[in-house]
Amino acid sequence: MNTAKLLRLVREAFADSQMPNGEIIVSSLEFEPQAIQFILAGRPWTTVDAALLRSYGEDGDTGAMPFFLSTEAFRYYLPAFLTFIVAHYSEAGTLIDALLFKLKKASDDLAPYTYSQPQRLAIVGFLEYLKENYPDDAIMGREIDKALTVWAW
């Protein structure tokens, strides 16, 4: 799948996603989660662009974000993370690792069956896209394979 097609698939699959209810979207109010709260709270996922994600933290590494978000917020902002990784792979850093970890460990609240079929297909498309376009990273390839066993059913 080419980049434009995958980005369209993600946008369409998550177009009707509902923003998390409540003011708190992070799992705690320690320093780092507070920074994530400040950046993302009340912001539609479609407006979470590369510049905003780059502004997070001292070195712009967004890898911690998925771990500090509430379950609802992770589900809601997932398409923004997928889009960022696809469009700006070389800048995504540890966000790639964090998403692969969360996707392969899909807990009950984030299990594939809790997503719509178009959303699951977009996530599978994302994983297959990474595997196809970045085959030189053997470690990431194994992690993608683990995530695909969870999502491609």
C-alpha cells in the first residue's frame, strides 16, 4: 500500500472518533503526563500534526505519549500517531516502538475487537506498511510480526 492510500485509510477509518470525555486524558498528573495533557487535551486528533508532536519534550521524542494517555485518549489519538509515523518516519523515533508495544500487547480495553472493522484494517495496513517499507530493521520486523498476530485475524 502506498503512503497516500494508507493515510486516507486512517483518516476515513477514524473520522467519526469521539474525543474523550472529561478534562483529564492522561493516566497521572506527574510532570511528563501534565505536559502531554497540556499539548493534547481538547485538541481534535486531526489537528495533532508533526509540528505539535515535535514540540513535545526537550528532544521532541514522542515515545512516552502512548504510555501516559488514558485508554480513551490512546484510542482517540492513535490515528494522529499513525499518521505522524507514516508521513515522518525518520522523525518518529521511539513513538514507533511505543505503538508497536501497545499494539502487540493490546489489553482488553484496546483489544482489536473493540475497534471497528475499518479501524482494524487501518491498523493492519499501518503494520504491513511498516513491514514493507522498512524491512532492514530486523528487531522492528519481529515486533511488527507480533503485532500482526494480534490484529490480523
